[in-house]
Amino acid sequence: MSPRRAYRSDLSDARWALIEPTLTAWRAARRGPGTAARVHDLRKIVNAILYVCRTGIAWEHLPHGFPPCKTVYDYYANWEVDGTTEKLHGLLRQQVRIAKGRAAAPTAAIIDSQSVKTSCNVSESSQGIDAGKKIKGRKRHIATDVLGLLLVVIVTAASVQDSAAGQQVLDRIAVEHPTVSMAWADGGYNHGVVNHGARLGVQVEVVKRPTTKGFQVLPRRWVVERTLGWLMQHRRLARDYEALPERSRSMVHWAMTNIMSRVLTGEPTQT
């Protein structure tokens, strides 16, 4: 059988070289029944995940040139559960920060949220209604560094208020990024978030929208809003299709992994 033609979402050799050490180490460390027979190529597994992330298709509709869809999803789920996806994402973020002349560890964050509709396979218990935006679904609460690189993502029902989820985001920042001492947020994050940040040693500043009409670039807030725009280039994230919030969070990490690997190799980001 002749090799399949490459898809635009496939990893280049340079991008795979950034990802391969982490996944090879993961496979080498595995023990137990069924781990001796390594049938599927890890690069093909990652290409399949990125294909789903970029095109938005269902797992069952993966083209035949990829490994079986259930196998791909099994890797996707296992890497989410054992933290491999987040570890890979974190390593790439550090490399991008260093390449941009920044320290590996961030010192500031920008917080925002995004409500998206869900698909019919999402249970009622994990979705809700965002009364402000009139959206029934889930909400992604994210924090980025000043470059727009993802630091924290939490997925909740859309009915969860920013003020409540914002405190959860700050908790995650304090644990995972203890060097962060400053954060910016919009007017949806009230004094409870500011006070909670103070207790954690993070100064939270609310950047309010100006009263004048018309579009304006808001200081600091434009960075996180641009990141949300980057995520929307991945059609799997235009709507939340994942049955579990944890899998939804993992898809966000894969989208950012796709973006950061392209930044590091100088390859253009697909639009």
C-alpha cells in the first residue's frame, strides 16, 4: 500500500522532533499487560488527534490512513488522565517563552472566559445557560501569560459565574505557576476575585471597558482575547463536542500545542 498524502494538519519533521521525546519517554515507562506490543506509531496518533482538533470531525470519521479511531481516542484519553498532554503543553510553553526572550516561568497572567454551545452527546449535568450571552453549553475559563500562551484552563457549565470560576483559576495559578504575582481581568470578575487573589499573593487588577462607543483595544485584555481567537481556528473548539469536561480541557491543550510547535519551528499558523 502506498503511503497516504500528508494532510495540512500533519506534523512536520521539525515539529515532531519537539514532541517526540516526551511521548517516547511515556511509552518507555509503561508497564503491564498489553504494553509489550507497540503496534501504532506515536507520530500517527498525534497527527490523528491534530486532524480532529483542526477539522472538527467526529472521532469515528477519521480517514482510513490514520490508526483506528478507538485506538486514537484511547491514547487521547490516557494522555489526558495521566497528565502527559498537559506536560507536553507546558514544555512547549517554556520553550516559546525562552525563544521570545522571556523567563521560562511567567510572572503575570490575564484571565477571561468564553461560552460555547455543546453538542447533543453532552449530559445536562455538565452544561448550563449563560444568561448574559444567551448560550446554553459550557464555559472555558482561561488564564494566559503576557504572550498569550495558555497557563490555566478550566471547563465548567456556562451557568457558572466568572466571579466563582475566577477564584478557581487563581487557585490553579497559585499551585501551578507560583511565580505569578499580577493578574488582569475584565469587569465580570468582582471584588471576591480581587480579594481571593490577594490572599494567594496575586494582585488582580480589573480592566474596565471604556464608556465611549466603538471598538477599542483594551490594555492587557486584548492578549487573552487574541488567544481565544487562536483557539477558534480549531473547529473542534467552535462547539464543545466532548462528553467529559476533562476531555474538553485536553482539546484546548492540543490546540495550543499545535500553535506553539508552529511558532517554535517558524511554520505559519493555519487560518
